[in-house]
Amino acid sequence: DKSKNFYPEKFDIFQIHDGRDGCAPPLKVNIQSGGQLRLFADYKTGPGEKCERNVIKSSGLGLTQIKRDGTEYKLNILLNFNGKSGFDVDVFINDKLEVSGKYSPPKGNNYVQSKYFYFKHGVYSKNIFDYEMKSKISMKKVR
């Protein structure tokens, strides 16, 4: 079905990395082929691709359908770090809460604990497609 609102290319729009080699990072904010937001994360449990997949506790798919017809969207991501390698995340489109999630790696020798995080913002997709992205990034510490 190649309907007007279906795009085969899924892509990530925002990621949080912690320097791990292999496995998905602690957070990927993904746009599904139907246009809805979804959160992904893995726990790293050993070298290479030793991982627990899709571990973020999430509220599911967002309701807003992101279209690729020139429509502009305001994306806000609110992160609350707990100081113990985990965080809560709320993702808003046009000031409306779309998805929420919690990344909290279990304690124990099998689980790699993040020591630092860095953010990546942009379009990351396996398949190349035309797009235009304009972004303004602002970060502020909220107490």
C-alpha cells in the first residue's frame, strides 16, 4: 500500500549515545514508516552485539502522523537524568506529548553502566531519501 502517508524509510531524528561499541544506544527517537514516533534502546551486556534489545519502557507510538510534504513540526525532547546511568524522556510534537519512556539499566556485572551521554540530532536512515531539515537547538538545565 503506497498511500499518501506511507513512507518505507524509517529514520531516527534524535539519539543519545554513551560511547558503546555495538547494540542500539540508550535512546533512539524514531519515525516509523506510518509517521508515528517510537522510542528504542538496548542494554549492553557484553562485548560486540551482546545486548538486550528494545528495553526502553515506553508509552508506545505517538498519535501525530509526521508527514513528508513540507509540513513543519516543532520537536521538543525533555530529558531527566537520574545520575545512575538512566533517564526519563518525554517527546513533544507541536507542544503535545507524543511518547514517554524510561531507560534504567539493571545493576549487575552483566550490564554496562553509562558513564556519560552525548546527543545526536539529524536524520539517520538506512536508505537515502530527500529531505530538508531546519533546526534550532537549545539546551537548558532544569532544576
